[in-house]
Amino acid sequence: DGNIGVDENVEIVRLDGLTLKVKKKGSYLI
């Protein structure tokens, strides 16, 4: 997408103290 934000296809998770956007489709965004 290239858009910064949150939608139904993205879940916010905590990993090693960092906030990462993890797409349910399998794509990982920082």
C-alpha cells in the first residue's frame, strides 16, 4: 500500500520491545 496507518488487514504487535506492523497477509512493515 505505502500508506501509513491502521486497517483491518494490519495488526500491531510487540516484539523485542519494538512496535511492528504485521500484515495478516504475511507482509512485515516497520
